[in-house]
Amino acid sequence: MIVDIREKRFGSKLVLSGFSMEISDGERIGITGPSGRGKTTLLRILAGLDTDFTGSISEPYSMPAVLFQEDRLVETISAAANLRAVSDDGSIINKTLAVTGLESEGQNIVSTLSGGMKRRLAIARLLLLDKDIVFLDEPFRALDDDNKTRLADVISGWAGDAPVVFVTHDDEDIRLLGADRIISL
């Protein structure tokens, strides 16, 4: 994928300008920088979720899997029901709950889960998606070190040869996800 963002604005506020990059299969790219610099906006443009910019994206991937900064879970249903929105295969849902350390939480209502459990559930949902590229926005926020390490390995294995582009403020995330390249905005 070849990206050329000449300008991205929110009203009169210039968020991104003169930005270009190329993304290749298997590449791991970390995007860092201070808050408000446009990291999440860039990720949304790369994923095809924001098309309101001046520029172009050539050779885009067709099946982006996105882990948003917000967990975006349905709080009033169970953890397993949130996963059934993506897959109706009960055995895969159970395996995914187990690999994210939530095997005993499947029937619990999401609003009763801790922040870290909700983040792991959002990651579990991500793992059920078909993908040819992966976008992660602050993937390990609210997670302890053990869960970060375990889930970084899980995500890397699941991603396979798909490129992974992630936003983080944490140097440890860059190491855990094996960034080949770091872009600072």
C-alpha cells in the first residue's frame, strides 16, 4: 500500500500534512508521538475509515482488521455474545476466550468486567476477524505486563504475514510487537 496524505483537516485545524509511506506485507510499523498529533487519524485513514483528506492511497488492502483505542463492546450482553457478533462458531469463541485469559468470563455481562478484561475481550474479537492488514490503536492500554507480553505474542502469531500498523505511547509495545519501523508524528 502506498499512502500520500497531502492534507487532513478537522475544520480549520490542520492535523496531517505532507505525509507519505509505503506498507509492505509482513512489516510491523509503530506510530508514536505526543497526544493530538494525528496518530489515530492516520490509522483511520490507512484502514479506509476516514476518506476525507487530500491525497491518495494506492494498492489498499481489502480486509483490514482494526482494534480501536476504545474497546467498542456491547456492555449489556455477555463477553461470549460480543464475540458471537463476529463468529457463530462456539468452539472458536471458547478457544479465543481461553487464549486471551477470559475462559471463565464468557457468560459474564461486559459491564461487570474490569478495564483490562474489556481490553482483552476487544483483542479476542479482533482475533476472530479475517484480515490482510492489522491496525492497532493503543493495543495494550489497561493491561498488566504479563498480559501485554502474552497478547503481543498471540497477535503476532495471528497476524502472520499480514502487515501490522500500531499506535502507541509505550516503547515496550514497540519491542513486544517487533516494530521494523517507527514513525514519529
